[in-house]
Amino acid sequence: MLAVNGKGGYVMTALAARGIRKSFGRRQVLAGVDLDVAPGELVAVVGENGSGKTTLLRILAGDLRPDAGSVAVGGRPGYCPQAVVLDEALTVDQNIRYFQAAYGIGSTDRAGELIERLGYADCRGQRVGTLSGGTKQKLSLTLALMHDPPVLLLDEPYQGFDWETYLAFWDLAAELRERGTATVVISHLVFEQGRFDRICHLKNGRIGGEGSSHATAA
């Protein structure tokens, strides 16, 4: 997917946001955000609490309508919100099958692989309401990835993870980069700056001060 960059040229991108504006009442949260993410690029969007990071991600995911601006995504994105949205009356496997039908995919093999890698296979028959917060986050990440999306949108994705799962997440993120998945991670703090290709700072409703971290697939 080609998009026009800020210099009037064209760039290959998996996600392109232009002039995103959003207000809640009299409070302007986003004041003209532009963001391009290329295939295989891992980008962090950081900012203080209340800076509009979650609002931006919801707009990128199509979960919230902006007041102005446009978003173009090269396919159906995977979206892992900060507040986990799951049917707690269903088991893990039932949630997987529900999302299989929603995505219209023929197999849950990818979900099964992710469940094993994230270390919660023994929970597959449990109702989600009985799971810990960290395990719910693992399931949310699995649901976001099970259809192999070209764009992955993550809001504080490793919140509640133990150290082993935290490392497994970064191994997975490196593999997704190699597969060409464009990934946006929202965080108010970035401890692993070297893992990102770019870090974008959201302040005063705009993205500025972008920097390359020269990340390697660690």
C-alpha cells in the first residue's frame, strides 16, 4: 500500500493515518496525528498518561471514529486493547472458536500454537472469568494474532505478564517483524527501546520527536 509522506513523496506502508483529530467535549485529545508504519516495522507510541495514546490506537483499529482525518490499513488488523474484552462466561477454547467464526478462518492451528508458546495450554477448558489478569492478557494477544493480521495494534500488551512470558512476547514480536507484520505498541514507558525500529512521542495531541532505535530482531 502506497501513502504520501510529509515531503510529498510516496512510501510503502501497511498503515497510514493522516490528520487524526479527536475531542471529548471541550477537551482536544488528538490535534492532527500523522503516522505511517511499514510492513515488518515495530513502532512504539509513547506519552504521558492522558496524552491520547489509547484513543489513537482505538481509532487506528476502527473501534472509535475520529472527528477528522483518515486511516488506511492494508488488511484486517489485530487489536489487543489495554482493557481486555473477553466473554468471561466462555472457556478459553470457546472464545477461540467464537473469534474463528468472526474472522471467517478455517483453522485454529495458529491460536493453538500461540497458546502453547505463551504457556497457558492447561487453561484451555477453563472459563475466562476464573483466569488471572495475566492469562487473560495472553488470551487477548492470541485472539489478536490468530488470523495472521498484516497490522498488529497493541495497548500495553505485556501488562501482567511474568518474566518468562514477557521474553516469549519479544521473541514473538521479532518473528512477526521477520514475517512482515507492521506492529504498533502503545506504552507510557518504554524499557526495551532497542527492540523498536522507531519510537514516536505523542504530546499535545501530535506525534513529534520520532527516533530510530536501530533495533535488531533479538
